[in-house]
Amino acid sequence: MKILTTPRMERCIGCNSCSLACARLVHGRLSWLAAGIRIMSTGGLSTGFDARSCLACDPAPCVEACPTGAYSQRKGGGVVVKKNLCIRCGDCAHACPVDAVYLDNTGEPYVCIHCGRCVPFCPHDCLEMIASSKESSAEDAEEVFP
Amino acid sequence: MIRDHFRALVVDLSARKGKITTHDGRDEVVGGSGLAAFLFDRYGHTDRSWQDPDQPLIFAIGPLTGYFPLMSKTVCAFKSPYHDQYAESHAGGRSALSLKFANLDALVIVGKAPTPVCLAVGAHHLDIQDVHFLWGKNVKSTGKQLRRMFPGSGHRSILRIGPAGEIGTAMAGINVDTYRHFGRLGGGAVMGVKNIKGIVIEGDDMFELPAGKEYQKLFQNVYDQLTTTDMMKKYHDLGTPANIAVLNDLKALPCRNLQQTSDPQIKGITGETFAEETLLRNQACSGCPIGCIHLGYVRERFHKDHRYYFSQVSYDHEPIFATGAMLGVTHGFAVLGIIDEIEEMGLDVMSAGVALAWATEATENGIISDKETIVSLRFGDAKIYRQAVRHLGNGANDFYRRLGAGTLRAAGHYGGADYACVLGQEMAGYATGEAFYTAQSLGFRHSHLDSGGYSYDQKHDKKDVRKAVDFLIADEQDRALLTSMVACLFARKVYTPTHLAECLNSLGYTAIADNLETIKQQIQQKRWQLRLASGYQPEAVVIPRRFTELTNWKGKTDGDYLKALKNAYAQYIKIIGARA
């Protein structure tokens, strides 16, 4: 399975098109926060931008932290979230070491599902879907050691 | 926040309280320009001075803000210190989306704080904090402090003023998110007179989208048009500075206080040169994938050892024309250095550059001397202009305070009105001909963006007064409609009336979509009514002699045609504004 990466954030112009696309297409919201990818300045607008998004941990600390099983490990990294099981405790967000989970005012979590729908909206090609490291290392291994 | 009414936060600084107010009228005034006029009618006083604490400072967005690409601008309305009449100024940055996600159609600020404050608003908070310790600080350091003091990093907009706004100069702008501005007509002074050093708007709410596929499909369609066609290439690539070389070739670029309309040294400051030599990176307003903000850099050695600092400076056609061509400065980095100084002072770059160009010619003519200007102004001397900018921003003496009130004000005192390059306010960077001189002189915002007079000049050779004025009026109406949505005017070719109606329909604003023709007339009318009621006399506007002496690719300005255009346009404005 592929994962979303943000390898060229130095090109980012801060348009928020990715966040808005995620909120719009994945979550049915108009928002720049209720999204699996959020764009922040790195200390004022003169210092460029950074993306807050899931780094596809495996094992994912948010899965371990989730007390109700709403979060489960996604194959290839990241998580699958069943919102009907979520009790809005916020433990997932607190467990995430890179602030990739956004909680809205009701405590509902928003996290990247690695669907890649934000990617085509980036005008500077900052984002990329790649094979997860486990899969790619397996592929590489086949090539090097046939 | 698709709603059939308006939701505004009205903050009374004197009482240190805010109130959420709701207003009917969505189907009539839409938002943005229309809403700002509506709110000024409600909270403003056309018969009182701009300095009256009761006067409102209004920020308004529109029904399409955030829902579609390039719907990314905010309209700021106030009674202007420049002419003491109703005025608008527009800016982008994160301001529009921050207001949207603060769940506000408008922010209205009345009253006066007893000490300098920063107003922080969001969907769930209102905070008025004392920031007396920031008074006197420039725009950059103020921004740095406010970033630390208030929450919402990355999803907020920080508006602030510099020393120019604090002293109430009519050329003071409001800085928006470092690289954008409510630049013209003195909005910065309105903040200053209310003791507002900064405004932080946090966008911390979210909204449901319309059900069904229509909206999503339409969004994609608009997005594709903007990003997969050449329609926006000009703004994306070189940006508006591409105009510098083009206008210079046409002999339509105001140079050296408009003593020339081209400059043989122009290559040093063309869009191409800026892009190749000074461009560091691009940036975008939130909700716009174009990235038209071009950031150049200034690198300065401050010690005999190799010690440098650097600064990022946004540039566009207008700042380059005003601080480059108009001042005879034809080196890109030198131009950026002047712009950087203007940014720190919180001045409007066009006004400051054009005013200093007049002051330089007035010095050459012996009307004023170092006694007034403190430094010896000379065309081409960027170092001296940087010092002059500080004097202007700080209101260093009577001369600079008079100049800050407007070039014609200063000329009224010292002489030299014939060569004051003022078209309602300090001119924009187009010496294209009679339609533009008329459009900016009389236009609502005295902006090159009020209507496409500069474009009309380039496309029409025939001197047909009726046709030209009809164009200006109709184009102004179309643009007032766009700035009520609130669209960036760079997207005007995408957001045709048909497209606008589709976008509005997809969000359920069917009554607006069905009545665009009537609505745009009403908005135009409402704005002119307020302007006229606050003292505007379009027939009294004087176009300085310098403009009638100009020669560009079309030949010398036709004084009779210009006069006829001006008279006809003034008549139209009065008729429109008088309609009940």
C-alpha cells in the first residue's frame, strides 16, 4: 500500500490547497484544519512552510493509545479509523509525536488516511504517494538479491 | 457557513466588548464590497471626521470566500484620512479564510482603545490585549511579537501597522501577513487613531459542504481552469512585474516623476531581471494555488568584516514602478531595499514612491530644499530615498507630515501642483492615456483596479467619449460584483457572470445567482451614494498638468478628450449616486 509523503516542502507556497482538498473530498468539510494534512508556517511566513501529516508509523502510537479500538494499524503504515467506535477522548492526538492528528471542537479526530487525493492539488509538486518502506524494501531486496 | 444573512462581530474598543450581530440583506448586497457599504451605512457617519472614534473599521468577506479557488480577498472599508470620504482597500494573505473560519462575514471595529491594543478574534474567542510596549515598533518586529503572543499559528491572519499608522499619516497601510497589504487610502491611520497596533484573526472553525456532487464537480472545473490553462501564467511566472518592460516599450511607464514615459536603463528592473536575479521564492494567499506573491531578497553588509543580514521583500509591478522607475532607481536590489524600508514604516508603497518622486522634482526646481527634505533627494539615489522613507513614515518634520497627507496637499503648500502625479491619489504605474487618467482620478478607490482604463487605452484608438465612459462604468460594476464575492481580480477572466452564477447556485445562493445584473448595479450605486454623501465632488477633481503633457506610443495626451471623459464620467457618477 502506498503512503503520502511530503518530500518537497521547501517548494510550498502556503496556498492550503492540499488541506482544503482533504477536508472537502475526504471529510466533506470546508476547513483548513479538519484535514489529514495541515500546512503551518515554520516560524512566521518568511521562514517557509511545513506539513503536519501522518508519517505512517508502524507500529503507530495512536493505535496503541486508542482505548476503544477505533484506531487500527494500516497495512504498510498509518492507521485506519472507525469513527463510529471513537469516543472523542483525544488520546490519539496526544499520543502522536508529530502532531498529525487534529481534534475539532467536539474532539473528533482527523488524520491522514493515505488516500492521496490531496496530491494533485499541490501546484508545486510538494507531495508524493510512494510505496511504504516495508513494501519498497521488499521490492529492492528482490532486485538486489534475485 | 452558507447562510441567508450576515453574521458580524462588532467590537467596541471603548467599552472593551464585542457583540455578534446578524443582518438581513444577503440577496441584495452579497458580501465584500456590498456588505462593507451596508455596514458602513449602519455603523458609520458620513458627516463626521475619519478620526471620530465612532467611525467603524470594517473587514468583510463574501459568500464564495474559501468555497472556490481565488475567492481569497478581504474588503476593508473606512472613512479615509486621505480625503475624509468613504473608502475601500482590498487585501489577501490569510485574511479572508481566517475570517471565514472565524465564522464571520464581517468584523466591525468601533470606538477607541485608551492604550495601544491588539485585538484577537476567532470562532470561539475575543481578546483585547494591551500592547503599549509595541507602539513605535516597525511592522516586522511587531509581527514577530504578535506571532508569539497569540495562538493559531498557521491558521490565522496577523494585521498590523507601523510608525506611519501610529502618527496618522494618510499614506499608512495595514500590513497583512507580512507580504500583503490594505495599502491605499490610509487604513493604517484608521487603526492608529483607534490605538490598534494589531489584529489577529484565528480561523478555527469548520463548515459542512453542500450535499450532492454539483459543488465538488464545479470546484474541480474551476480549479482546472485556473491551473491547467495559460490563463494565470502571467501572475504565476514573472508576476505583474512583467508589465514593466511592456509598458516601457510602449512609452507608457511613468518614470522620474513622469518626466519620461520610458527609461533606457529599464533592464535593471524588469520582471525578467527581478525573476532571474532577485527572486527567492513564491507564496500564495490561502485558497489560491497560483502563488503570485513574488519574494525577492535584500542582502546587506552591516560590518566591515563579512557580516550580513538578509530580508525577504515582496515585489510587484506597482512597487517597482513607484520606487524604481518613478525615482530613477534602476537596480533591482536597490529597489527592494527601498520597498523594504517602506514595509518597515508601514507606508503604502505606491503613495510613498510617487510622493518622493514629486519631492525630488520639487527639489530640482528649487521649490523645496534640504531644509524641508532633511536629506538631498536625487533621482537614482536609493540610499537617500531609504532615509527619506523613514522621515516620511515617522513624520519627521512639517514637510514630511504634509507630504504624508498627500502629494497635492504638500504641493498646495509649497507649489509644484502641476507635476504632482496624483490621480485621485498617487498614481498607479500606467501612463497609458486618457481613459486610465480618468478612471483612476475619479474611480471609487482611485485604483488601477477600479476598472480597466489602462486596458481600454491599449485597445481603442478612436476617441469616443460615450463608449469609453460606458466601458468604465460597466467594468466597475463587474468588478464591484467580483469584490463582493470576494474574488481576487486576477481571476476575473475565470469568474464570468455565468460561472459566478453556477458557483452561487451550487451553494444555494440562488436568489443572488438569478439577479446578478440588478445586484451589481445596486452595489455600485450604494458605494457611490456613500462616497458622495461623505463629500465627494467628482466634478471638482483636477488632473494635474503633467498628464496632459505626456507622450506615449499613441502620441501626446489629448487634453480636450481627457476633459470630456472626465466631465462625462463625473456626471455618470453623480447620476448613479443620486438614484434612490
